[in-house]
Amino acid sequence: MRRDEGTKRPLNSAAALAYRDGSGAPKVVAKGRGLVAEQIIAVAAEAGVYVHESKELVSLLMDIDLDRQIPPALYRVIAELLAWLYHIEAAKKSGTAPPPAPDTEAVLPPSTSTSGEP
């Protein structure tokens, strides 16, 4: 696919996490902007990995070095996403409708919220 020279697209960001039982916390295994972000999302889609969109969360994950565990401040929001993924898989197996995505902004650490509330 060719992009038109005059078309400006916003730079997207993406981050990928991996979690293994007994490994402590999930790790950032990929992150990038622009074409790298598009590649991360494409690889996830090809692998059947669910993608959750949250600019605020991705912004925080971009600050974590690759192959490093997420900080404790992000445990709750990531736990919410892991629970959501578990319910998606269960719905898929049972043939029921998948649950809606969680509102990750509501569970981000207070200093990162963009809602304008203190």
C-alpha cells in the first residue's frame, strides 16, 4: 500500500506486554511509534492477539525499557486487561458475546488521568 506524499497521519504508538505464570509482573516486549507501532498491531492481529486502545496507558508503557516488568503503579490497570482477555476467551469458547473493554483510564494511577479531575 502506498501513502500519498501530501497525506499526514498522526504518529501512533503501540506497546506489547507478555506475561507468564510465576514470572512476577508482565513485561514490555515491544514498543514503538509510527510504522513500528503499525507493525506491532499487525503482528498481534495476525497472531489473534486482542488489541486494546488506550493512549494514556500506551504513553506510560512507552517509558518502560524493553524486557522490563511493569511498575506496581500499573498492576491494577493491567490486571483489569488480563481479566478482560480471560473473559473474552471464555466467551469465545462458549459462543456468547464478548464483554466490553474495561475503562482503563478509570483505573490508571491518579497522576496520569487526563479526565481533568484532581
